[in-house]
Amino acid sequence: MNNDNLRLINKGIQIESLSIAWMAVEFFVALVSGVLAHSLLLVALGLDSLIELISGAFLLWRLQTEKKQSDNEEKVARAERIASYVVGTALMLLAVFVIFSSIYRLITRQSAEASVLGIALVIGSCVLMPVLMIAKKRIGQAIGSDALIEDGMCNLVCAYMAFTVLIGAGFTALVNWWWADSVAALVLVFFIVSEGWEALHPDEE
């Protein structure tokens, strides 16, 4: 492995470690805030953070595998496939959860409440997630890791979700649209399924 590749992989490990740390905080805060505020969007954001936490751990393992065994292409390729599969499967499971939860809440006419802590969290996600996505995409393209690129797209989905939380909370607070939280959550399914499919079928890109 040349010095440039080693530098990129080390950078990827640093970025992935930062991503994992943020996702751990986001998972706890979003989930607790979502449960207390009865917000499906915040709960979905928390679960998405858990998925990204798990996939991030696999991506960290994949990067460390390449760093330690760069001469073993078979092991690096295997780590890549496993990481992509984990990311894609997790996103598909999240999409299923969001669909069924949204439909249930619409049928039962459940609304969300405002959460100051949750709103502060999603603002932070709106800022940080695109930055992580750009960095992971750049490094993933440089080292030939579709899994790292897709993990970056997970961060972008997280940013979409965070932005949607803001919109849903705004409509609920300003015009008392009880259904806004659930409908906004359904909008996310398109992005979630799209990125999950790409992660599960990298050869079709």
C-alpha cells in the first residue's frame, strides 16, 4: 500500500469514528425525545442513527481490514461485500418500520408534540451529516469502496430526515396539522429504499 492510500484510509477511519460517536448521541437523544414527544419522525431518526451506528462499525472494520491486510484482496473484498449488505439491509428494515408506523399513526390520528432538545439535535444533524457524506464519498471513490460511499449516503438520508423533522414539527406547531409528522415520515421512505437498494445491488450502478 502506498502512502497516499494509507493516508486516505486513516482519514476514512477518523471520519467513520466521528460519525459513530455522533450517531451514538443522536440515537439516544432522538429516541428519548421522540418517545416523550410522541414524534414518529424523531423515533425514526433515532432508529436510523442506530442503523448508521451499526453500519458505521462494519465500515470501520472494513477500513481497518484494508489497512492491515491491503495485500489480501479477497479479505478486503469480503469485508466490502458484508459492509454493503449490512447498510442496505438496515435501510430496508427502517423503511418497513416507517411505513407501518406512519400508517398506524394516521389511522389512530396520533400527533406529535414539540421537543426543544430534539429540534436542537436535528439542526446539528442538518449541518454535520452533509459534511460527513461529502468526506466519505470522496474517500470511498479514491479507495474504491462502494460501501463507504453508500454509508455516506446514509448520512445524507439522515440529513433529509432531520430536515423533515423540522418541517413536520413546524407544521404541527404553527397550524396544528396532527398528520404532518406521519406524512412527512412517509416521504422519507423513497430516499431510504433508494439508498438501501443501491447498497444491496452495487453492480447495477
